[in-house]
Amino acid sequence: MGGQAVIETRVESKKNETIRRIRSLQEKKYRRALDAFFIEGVTLFFESLDAGLVPETVVLSLAAGEEVSERVRAALDPFDCRLIVVPEEVYAAVSTELAPQGVLAVFCLSAVLETSAFRAPQSERYLFLEEVRDPANVGAILRSAAAFGYRGAIFVDCADLFNPKTVRACMGALFCLELLVCDTLEDGVDTVKTRGLSLYGTSPRAKKDIRDADWSRPFALVIGNEGHGMTEEARECCDELLGIPMQGMESLNAACAAAVTLYESTRGAE
């Protein structure tokens, strides 16, 4: 289908119904109720399309510039979606960025979760995030997982995946990982076992060094809460507990600990 599939309209008011709907997606309850979320930024916009995501609505600021505007319109040509062109002050009403680039796209939330497995690499390495509550940490950890070739991530009681802060920190990782959101720890562990994975936990109390782990077999790596780490229930479910050797410090930030362990797991599997 050609360019006629895109319905382009000009909106001048912050009170416009569609603008108000998009602004509401900054809150989790509305993302769930409307089954939608948004991404911002030129790079993320094109990465999302390259990953096969289909936008429902795109907001384009007049401040984005002629070159960006032409690229956005050309990229949307195959899609049946709505393009809303707005002045800079209206775009600012929906943006969460400190320095907006003027491009925002709305996607169906459930569709992204349902199709994420088809975009994931065919490795047998998964993350298992338990009670990681900071959206920036979740995003940074997912970015590291994607960088080191992990297939996907399992989430139990974590910050919302589609929080704008998480999406921003992911830097496109949401588009290349299998995403599995579980309601309980039991559901998460069942997901691990169903896939035939070993469960490795990270803990400062662990006696085994991450350099001595068997990274060659299929596994899921547990990263726990920023403050207290894994819950005792999660520890008991692990096949092995692993620690990062350190000098002078007892622990690392969750995102830093995850990055170190993710890197070692890739190097150790070679």
C-alpha cells in the first residue's frame, strides 16, 4: 500500500483529544488501559520500524526540521497509520525528553510483547529480573543483555517495561529481545524450567566465582533488587549462586553488576 495509507493532520491545540490520549501514556495505568505506549527520538523511531513494529500514530514536531520530516514521511509510506504534525509547544506537551528531537511514535503494547520472540537471537541465554524497580536500571540491563547476545528477559515485579524512562535507557533493546512478563516468582521459575534452563543467581554472598560458572549450557541469570538483591525465595530456586570478585567494595549497582556478569557469561562460553 502506498502513501495514501498515512492520514496526515495538523493539530494546533494541546487540548486535542489525541494529544491528551498520548500524554496520558506517560502513566502506567493508562498504558495498560489503552494497550499502548510511545517511543521518542529519531534513532529509536527508525530502529522500531526496522524491527518490524507497526506504529498506530506518529507525532511530528514542526521543529524537527525538513530533513527529518521527509525521512519520517518516507518511512511511514508502507503503513496504515496517523501522522500528526504539531507546533513545538504542542509537541512539548506530550514529550518526556529534556531536549526533544520532535518525533514520537505510539505502538500497541500487547503486540510488541506477543511478537518479541520472533525478533530475538537464537541463543539459549536469558535474563531473569526480580524486583528491579528503577526504570533506568531495567533499561540499562536490557541494553547490556542485547549487546551480549542474550535471547530474552523474564520479569517478575519490576519497573514497567514501557515506562518512557525504561524505553529511553534501553536504546532499542526492547526491539531485539524476547520479553516475558510474569505475575509471580513461581510463574517466572516455571518459565525457566519449561525452557530447560539452569537458573543462576548473582549474590555478594555466593562462594562460587562468576569466572568458574559453566556458561556453556542454557541458563537464565537472576538479577535482584537494587537494595536487597534477590529474595530468599529466588535464591532457593537457583541451581547455583555466583559472585563477582571485588576488592574494597561489597557490591555493585545492579546495572553494573549485570553488565559485568553478562560480559563474563559471553566470554566464558567461548
